[in-house]
Amino acid sequence: MSDALEKAAREAVEAADNTQMVQQIAAILAAQQLLNQQQPQQPACQHRQGRSAGEWLGIGAAACVGGVGIAFASIAIAIGAVSVAVLALVLRSMWADFQRKGR
């Protein structure tokens, strides 16, 4: 009888331990659920609404300044091309004069 009593006592202690473990697991799960509820979910992708008026004015001003710069560069290239053409014509004329007078 004492063996059966000792066996029953051991099983009672194991059952008590298992009950405590189950209670601890339940408490941990409840705490995790509370933490998940308290932390708001942030959206995965955040988009900007658009550019402000100041940004658009800056972009427009930069485009205007760039356009004026390109215009001045085009004028400078055209003046240089005309200068080279006039120089070529003058040198050709001088070369022809030297060829006629030299012989």
C-alpha cells in the first residue's frame, strides 16, 4: 500500500508542476497578445503627397536659368563658327593673291 501511496503522491506532484507550467505558458501568451495590441502596425510603404509650391518654383527657376545658359552657349558657338568661316575666306583670298604675285 505504501508503494501505491508514494506513486500517487509523485503523480500529484507532477500534475501540480504541469499545472503551473500550463499556467505560465498561458500567462506568456496573454502578455504577447497584449503587446501586439498595444503596438500599432505601421504601413509598409509611405508615399509623399507631392511637391510644394516652393519646390515647383525652384524647379521652374532652374529650368529658366538652364535655358538661358544654353541659349548663350549656342550664340557663342554660332559666333565662333562665323569667325572661322570669315578667317578661312580671308586666308584663301590672301593665299590666292600671293600665288598670283609670286609667279
